[in-house]
Amino acid sequence: MFIDTHCHFNFPAFVTDLDNSISRIRKAKITSLIIPAVSADHFSQILKLTEQYDELYAALGLHPIYQHSHADLEKLSDIVSTFPNKLVAIGEIGLDRYDISVDYQQLTFFRAQLDLAKRYELPVLIHSRKTHDVIYHELRQANLPCRGVIHGFSGSYQQAMQFIKLGYYIGVGGVISYTRANKTRHTIAKLPLESLVLETDAPDMPLSGRQGQINRPENIVDTFNILCQLRVEDYKQIGKTILTNTLTLFNRINKMKIQNQIY
């Protein structure tokens, strides 16, 4: 059984053929899938999808590379305060230095959303591109009760352990399928198994050999198999531990439904 902790399932690649997309994730034994928002325009669509299908859960947030207004923050706060039934996290939030510097606006929106996660005791899905140092400082200062996931992690072992010591999980995705990503592969192989969760970031972050293709949530099965090749533990232990990690962090996911499917 798999849980995809980060999949943009509301994007056209999936919703234009929704019945087929749902059928494929069920065939892949994906019991749950968390859909992170990137802008306020996505909030209502994501919540509607989660109401339609048992497997789908929502994370609402404002992505750092998009432009947002304070009205968007207010909208996010208003929705979170109503405790939507399938809302399990605040995300995708964070900081990004890819082609711009981390400016005051990015930090302002990031801090505001960390405050929101703290107020409503929700975990966070963290986007961090070339910003691990700043993200670490902000998370340490925020001291969130539910912590969260460092999404799409590709930093060093030392950086990963800093986040883990704060209580955060490391998101393991398609990057480990690339043999040239030696640093990330070695890091994921050595990190405590109890600190890992699986994700696809679909339709982005395709696996090696599938560049140019749409990444799909069912590819989480291949990511899991590659993870098993990198780790020393038995695949059953890896699967069970990662499932436990995910359900522990995202405690609003319907655990009883998943347990019934397993047993």
C-alpha cells in the first residue's frame, strides 16, 4: 500500500481524464494521495476533488514562485479555520532561490503560513530550492507542533539530519532514480528509515528514462522499488515503516480505511 504525500492531481494531466486517473492509482494500490495547492485559485478545485474521491486529501498553501496577495493569505486562513474534512496539511509553501533571491515577500508569506500551521496544528509541505539554510532557521524559530515534510529533498546528509533533528520528514521522489544524483542517493540510503516518506510531485519530477513524459502518481511504485535497492532493510520493513511514518505525520488521513485494506 502506498501514500503519495505530494502530487498535483488537480493539474490538467489528471483531471482531463479523471476517471482513468483514479482507476490507475487504485490499481497501483495507492490508498491516499495528498494534493498540494500552489495558489489561492486552486483551493476550491482541490477541496472539491477530495470530496469526490476517498483517496484524495488536500494541502492548501501558497507556493513561493507564484505571485500572491494578502487577500490570498486571508482566503487561506478563512478556509483553514473551517476545518475542511479532507484538509491534512498546509502546502506547498517555502522559499526558492532558483532564478531570484529570497526576498521580503517570500519570507513574509512563508512565515504567515507557518503561523497558520502552528495555530491549527497542521503539518507543512516545504518547498526548498537552494534555501535549506534559511528554511532550517525559519522552521527552528517557528517550532511547529506537527512539523512536516521537506519536499523533493536533494541536499546533503548533514542538511537532511538537521531537518530530521527538528522532527521533519524527508520526501523521497523520482530524483533517486538518476544514477548521476549520487549525493542524494547516498543520503537517502543512510538516513533513518523512520524519517522518510514517499512522493511523486506528479506531473513533474519524472523518473530516469522518462524525461519529457508526464510523471504519474502510480510511478510511486517504481520509486519505492528503487528505494529498496538503495536501503539495507527488507522491502517489507521499508514499506511498513514508511506507511507508519506517513500516517503518523498526516494524522487526519483515514487510518481505519487503510488498515482494513491491508488486513
